[in-house]
Amino acid sequence: MPLTGLVLYVLFAAVFFYVLYFVVRAAVRDGIVQARRKVDE
């Protein structure tokens, strides 16, 4: 069934973007923290 392949593809894409979102959010937060430290110094 080609439908299961499509569902798997959508599922993997959703998981990938979910993880990517958290990675980007963590990176942005770390960048903001570092920028604030530089301003405070």
C-alpha cells in the first residue's frame, strides 16, 4: 500500500521538524543568554 509509505514520510517529517524546533529554540536561548552576559560585562 502506497498510503503507509506516505504516512511514514509525514510522520518522520513531523518528528524531524519537532526536534529541529527544540534545537533552534535552545540555540536561540543560549545565544540570548550569552549576548546578555556580554552586555553586563
